[in-house]
Amino acid sequence: VSFDFAALRRYPDVEAPNLFAADATDRLLLDTAAQSLQTSPPGTVVVLGDHYGALTLGAAASFGCAGIRSHTDAITGELALEYNAYRCQLTGAFEALPLTPALFAGARVVLIQAPKALDELTEWVGLISAHAAPDVEVYLGGRTKYLTQAMNTVLGAAFAEVTAGLARQKSRVITARRAKPAPDWPSYPRREWHPDLELWVCAHGGAFAGTGIDIGTRRLLAVLGELPAAERAIDLGCGTGVLAAMLATRRRIAVLGSDRSAAAIASAAATMAANGLADRVQLQRDDALSLVPEASTDLIVCNPPFHLGSAVHTGAALKLFDAAHRTLAPGGQLWTVFNNHLGYAPLLRQRIGPTRLVLRDSKFTVTATVRGDPG
Ligand SMILES: C[S@@+](CC[C@H](N)C(=O)[O-])C[C@H]1O[C@@H](n2cnc3c(N)ncnc32)[C@H](O)[C@@H]1O
């Protein structure tokens, strides 16, 4: 592959010296699929889970692929692909699309950066087998330690031929060919009734915690009754929308659920519809509240992420805390939860304002932070 991967950036995602925009899996995927990519007619290549554009742009630059359809869950990744394409003068080579049947119609080659959740892969493979060309070839790449036997099983349920390639730089590619009928494939979003909350939770494969309730989220739900009065609230990093939905039903306030993940927003939309809350909760796919005006909100609840890809990094949570600082009106509050060992309280004081402990048990801390006066 002749493409200059070093020219790619992660921006607008978190950037740091130990975080990269392209990895060994991107390179191995492109090398493994080289022959198929070279001979693919325009409009027949699909890329799933491209982190920052290395696969989409590498296929276009190295093999002349045209009309590539690319789906990236995080809006940050989708924007990074656009910015990188602009920088590499490849803007016309691809189209970024949502996860719908149109993404896959007639596809002959599908390149996949393995998702973290098996459920996400299951949803993708179901869509491929239902909508791609019958002779489609699927290349699933990932770090060897994250490629599980269960992923082979998912591919094997939809393809007659599944082969694992040799590992290179701790990455591996699994190739699937000869689609076979897969009639009983699960349909997405899935849904689950939670009698304790009297709530339906709906989830696409890529949504955090699936149709379950995360244990950190449970801590925030436990203190829902203590939240200050507010006219408008934001569930920052809303996932399937559990906190947004509970705020809307229990507190009867206007709520915005915001998340950078397409799977999260689609799941939250299904959750709101299932609970009759679609008109009371607004949803927005956005990176760190970039679309929300400064000092416009009274209350933010947030169960922040603490993983960036596979690298543990506080950058992801700090980005959300800074977003809360920018969008809270003076006197407005951020209620958040974190694992005790993460010790975010001093950071919250420094970056936003006075922070008090609301709840602390053996695993988790819930804090309330008041936005200080600006200046
Ligand atoms: C720990 S999950 C919490 C999900 C949900 N609130 C819940 O309680 O189940 C964190 C969420 O933050 C989202 N997220 C991470 N970084 C983000 C960013 N920069 N902007 C918006 N959302 C982000 C993730 O997509 C994920 O859905």
C-alpha cells in the first residue's frame, strides 16, 4: 500500500503523542484485500468502523477505488475522515452514510475494523448478508487479542467460507466468502423492559451497555430525586437514553440527549419512541456539545466514557467536562459518576467549579459541580 498513513490526523477526536490515526490493522486489511479492491467496480466497496479514514482513503489512494461507502459510528471519526480526505485531496472518492440497507446494497467488498461489541458485528453482518451482492467478500481486521472465536462464529453463521490470515504486527484479518442464507438473524434495535424503572430500553449493536442498565448509570438514577430544579437538562453522552428518559418522566423537564455515536442516537430515538417520550426528549449526534450554545443550560447529567479505543485515557472524560463548563449557565450544575480510582473530583473543581460528593460506595463516586461565575 503506497498511501502515506502518517499524513492522517485524529482531529477533532482527542489527540496525544501515544494515540495514532492509523494502525497495523488498517495496513493489513488493505494489503489482504488488495486484489479484490483493485478489481472492484466503482460503488461496490463498503468500509465499516474506519477510525479516522485510513481504510477509506487508503483504498481510494492505493487502489483507485471510487464511490466507496463508509460508515463510522462516532461523529468525530466521520469528521476526521472528511478533514483527512480534504487534506489528501480525496473528497470525491467516498460517501459517508448511516447504517441502513442502502449502505450495503450491491456491495462486493466490505472492509471492517472489528468493533468492540460482538452485538455490533452481529448487526453489521446481518445487514451485509441481507443486502450485499451474493458474491460479497468480507474482510474483518483487528488486534489479535480482540479478535475472538465468537466473531468467527458470527461470520460463520452467514458465510460458508471463513478463514483467518496470518498475524502481522499483532493484527489479523479474517476473510469471509460465499454468503449463505441466515434466516433467523436477530433484528435491531433490540429492546428490554425494565420493571424497576418502568422503562423500555432499546439498543442497536454498537450502543454502550446494550439494553441493560450500566452500574454507573444506576448510581446516577439513585440520586435523581436530589437533582436541582431546572428548565432544561442535557444527558451528555446519552447512549441508549436511559438518563434522558428518566429525567423526562420523573422530573418533567425538557431534555436534550447528546452523543457522538450514531448507534447511541438511533438507540435513544428508539427508546424515546418505545416510552412515548419522543416529543419531550430532543436527540443530537454531536461531539462534546459543539452545537449547544455557551452558558445555555441549567443541568447536565453525565456518565462519562473512560476508554479511548483500547487505550485508557482520561482525555475522553475531560473533553466532556470542558463541554459542560462551556454550556452550563453560571450556577448551573453537572452531576457525574465515575469509578472511585479515577478520582475526578479535583479535576472537576479545577475545570468547572465547586464540587461536592453526593454518593460514594465501594466502587463509584457521584459528584455535583456548580459552574462558577465566568472570569
Ligand atoms: C459510559 S457511556 C454512558 C451512556 C449512557 N449515558 C448510559 O448511562 O448508559 C458514555 C457515552 O459517551 C459517549 N461519548 C464519548 N465521547 C463523547 C464525545 N466526545 N461527545 C459525545 N458523546 C461522547 C459514548 O458514545 C457513550 O455513549
